[in-house]
Amino acid sequence: MKKFTETHEYVIIEGNIAIVGVTKKAAEELGDITYVELPQVGKIVKKGEILCTIESVKAAEDVYVPVSGRIIEVNYELEDSPEIINEDAESRGWIVKIEMSNLAEIEELLEEEPEI
């Protein structure tokens, strides 16, 4: 199941795991991505907090936590190749996997990506 946030993150739900990244539209708006500040595995995050920052040739944008929980995996491939987000934002360009602590938050996510 794929859901979206108002701030253009996508969330792929697999059981109690949320795979999080920025949408294809958001990646296109950012332009060529040059750096992703990745969070630490094990970090406890709350919905609405800043998850990380993505820098591009145009701007730096915050990525927000869509669901509360604990980060269980980080896409370290983005450290050396942040352009993966531009190339394949909603698959290979995922940022983190979160073990969700409040499954009810899924209901607050959007069914479709909002317009930019």
C-alpha cells in the first residue's frame, strides 16, 4: 500500500514497516540532488519532525517524518549517489525504513499525491 503526505513524502506500508522517501514530483521540483543528510539507524522519530535534509542545485529542503516509530534501515547508497532520488525516487531512492509505533497514523496519510 502506498500513501502520501501533504509535504510530498511517499510511504510504502509493508506490515508495520514504512518505507519512506520523497515523491517523483518533489524530486523533479528540487532539480539535481547533490546531497542527502541521512538520519541514524535506531533513532526514534515522531510524525511531523524533520527526518533529514535534501540539498540540490536549486535549494535545500527538509523531509518530514510521515509516521512515528524507530528507524530500522537507512539507504546508505544515497551518501555516494544522491542522484538516485532523481532517477528513481519512489523505488531505489527510498530514504529510510521505519518500524511504526502507531499504526493509526496510516489513516491520516493521503491516498494520492497532492499537487505541487
